[in-house]
Amino acid sequence: MARFKIPGEPPPKGQEEVCPVTYTQNLTAGRWKIIILWHLSKGTRRFNELQRLLPGISKGILTRQLRELEEDQMVHREVYKEVPPKVEYSLTSKGISFVPILDIMGEWGKKHMKS
């Protein structure tokens, strides 16, 4: 049986290939990734729009989180050849398939925030 990752400790060799929960955790790890995905589930967003929706995030961190989500094929980055440059972010089909999980997380949060 696979065990969950202990913070600060690398996963046991081969665990990522065996444990789907570890795969999902690694895909969404990062303080902002789930919130970014949630905002993108509502529609395509530009970089500055995302930054306004995420008070407290720096441009560097937002850029890094978006790049990682793009590398993991959760987010699509569309660059328009305009002056000034226009960049939009949207969910890929893989990202869209994660939306029901976000919805369940939101429902769980509503239920337990009041507790």
C-alpha cells in the first residue's frame, strides 16, 4: 500500500507511478494552483485579471504557477501578436476534467467553514 508524501521528504522511489493521490497532489501542489484553476473554470482570463483576482500573489509566483500548470497540460496559454502583447489563459481538456473536483472541494468548504 502506498503511503502519502510527508512534507519535506521525497516520495519513496516509484510512488508517483503507483499512487494516483500522490500524482494529483503533485499536480496541484502550490499555494495558488487550485485557486487559479477555479478562476479559469469560470472562463478565459488575462494575466493581470488573474493577479487582481488573487490578492497577495506576486507576478513572479503567478508566472511560475501558470507555467507549471501549462507544463502539466492543465492550462493553455494563448499569446496574441499585438502591441502591447496580449496573453490569455484557459483550461485544457485535462484542466476541464478537474472542475468537478473543484466543485466538490467548494461544497466541502461551504459545509465545514460554518463548523
